Amino acid sequence: MRDFLTSDDDWIRFGPGAEAEAASLLTRLGAERVLLVCQERYRGGADRVAEALGDRAAGVFSGVTVQVPEDVAQAAVDATRQAEADWVVAHGGGSAVGVAKAVALRCDVSVGAVPTTYAGSERTRIYGLMQGGHKVTGRDDRVRPRLVVYDPELTRGLPRVLSLKSILNALAHSIEALYAVQATDRARQAARDSLAPLLDGFTGIDADPSDLEARAEATYGAYLAAEALDGASMALHHKLAHVLGGSFGTPHADTHAILLPYTLAFNAPAAPEAVAALSQAWSTDAPAGHLHGVMTAAGLPTSLRTLGLDEAAISRAAELAARKAYPNPRPLDRDGFHAVLSAALSGAAPV
Ligand code: NAD
């Protein structure tokens, strides 16, 4: 069982039961008034941390919804100001972390995170919020959590299918970091190191969602994938996921999951080092087909049709995607985007 991590420049705790250390770590970091941020349905974890913090707890904001709508961000900012908080700690998935980040853009606070999914926002300087009906993203040092407590026990509550899709979300970050046009050495190394634990976590959780060893592998892989995301530019895959989510309202995790084998297959001829890393980590000479195979075996959908898309929608999506140049190892034009989307519409094993 993986039970610890060390990091040279940040505070990260890792291991089953690590949530119990969150309060003392926050105290050691000088936190005086901590606002916890979570979804109401899953506020149990935030309440536990608040209780352990005692008089350093400044309250629990439980208004997180999916994504980061403007009104939710504003309500969290108001709660932070009212509580005079100096730390905002997200307990939850990427949506909770996103709300804490939105607060850090507008208030002078440090951010912490206790993640309960594998999406990976907790290690990045990237923020994303809805403004005027559009998702606005950017990078800002202030939003990067200073403390992250990874407790695999917390992800046991995540249902099997949601867990598998969340792992694929993390894997998409790693795969794009492997072939990114711009990436730090650290990001590429983290991406390579994440491949085996993410796939082991995927197959282990698929077999038994309560398997703590598999949960720990997935959590470790998620941490590495988040490091990869923070230090690399994203490419084709994220462009298409953004277009489909933004213009067709397809759900975030499903869109990433379905696209991934096809975006990987498209870029593979132009990304030999990425293919070599994947082949080695997964003991296969056809990583995109292998990924499609494990997804199919787990009963996950592999066609964009399951998200309500059809030929007309993907033609429109290809046009939208091609409007702006995007860094990608293989040159991209409308036909390229359309080829990837057609393959993903079919749901068949990528060639
Ligand atoms: P999320 O926080 O919306 O969680 C996904 C689902 O899991 C939700 O339905 C939630 O209710 C459920 N959930 C969360 N914790 C649970 C638990 N312990 N038990 C049961 N269910 C639980 O989203 P996510 O998948 O964690 O992250 C995706 C979001 O994060 C997207 O908005 C994405 O854009 C963002 N994101 C941002 C970054 C970044 O660096 N800024 C990185 C990755 C993802």
C-alpha cells in the first residue's frame, strides 16, 4: 500500500486516514480561520475537518454545485468575507476545488484541498468558472492549493462508474502532457509515472470498488496526473472536450472518457515517445486499442451517440474546433477534428 509522498516545495499528505491530519497540518501552516467548501450532499467530510479544527474553523460553505457557476462563486466569496477566513479548504471533487480557487482570485486567502475524486484540480494553477454563460479558464499562482491531503478512503464513496470516468479524466491529462508541445520535464515525468497506477487503479476498482489498494493506486496516479496537467499545455483532446461540453452541453467526465481512445489514436503517429511510454507502462503495442478494450470490458460507453450527438452535431463541432489554431503534435484542421469525432461517434475500436 502506498502510504506517503514527499514533495520538495508543497505540502502534500497521502494515505488512508490522512484526512484526520488535515486540521493539524493547517494549524502548522499558520491557518487561523478556515472556511471549508463542499457539496451539501457530501458535507460529512468538511464537518469532520471543521470539528477537528475547533476554534480555527470559520464555517462550512456547502453551496458547491457541478462546475463553478457565477452565483455559487459569489456566494462563496461572500461567505469567505463574512467569516473573515484566511484559508479556504475544498473537501470534494473538481467542482469544490474550483469554487475555492474562484474565492482565491477575489480574496486574499490560501487554498487547501481534500480531494474525493481523481480529476486533479487540486495540484494546478488552472481555474475555470462560468461567466456570462461561457466557461472562462486561466492560470494564476494564487489559486494553487498550498496543502493537499490525499486520503484514498474518501474516494471509496465514489460509485464504480463515476470512479472509472474520473480516472479517465486524469489519464487524459497525463496522455496530453506526454505529447504536449510545451511541458516541463517534471510534468512529463509525472505523466509517465502516472500511467501504470491509473490503469491498475482502473482495473482494480472495476473489479471491486471497495478495494482500498486499488483506490490508493488511483489516488497516487491522480496526484501525478495533476502534476502533469499543471506543467503542460493541453492539446486536441481538451480542445474537443471543451467544444463538446461548451456548445453541446455534454457532461464533463463522460466526454473526456469517450474521446480519449480516439484522440490518442489520432495523435499516436506524431507522438512516438508518448506511445513508447504508454506501451511500456501498459505492456501493449497498441495503447489506444488497449484503452478502448478496458473501457469496453468495464461496460463504459465508447460512442458519442450515448451523449446525444449525431453526424450533424459532430460536423458543427469540427467547424467550431477548427476556428482557432491549437498546439498539437499532429497538425489540426477541420478534417482532422472531424475524423476524430467520426471515430468517437462510431464507438468502434480505434485503428
Ligand atoms: P465534481 O466535483 O463535479 O464531482 C463529480 C461527481 O462526483 C459529482 O456528481 C459529485 O457529486 C460526485 N462526488 C464527488 N465526491 C464524491 C464522493 N466522495 N462520493 C460520491 N460522489 C462524489 O467533478 P470532478 O469530476 O471531480 O472534476 C471535474 C470538474 O473539475 C470540472 O468542472 C473540470 O473542469 C474541473 N477540473 C479542473 C481542473 C483544473 O486544474 N482547474 C482539473 C481537473 C478538473
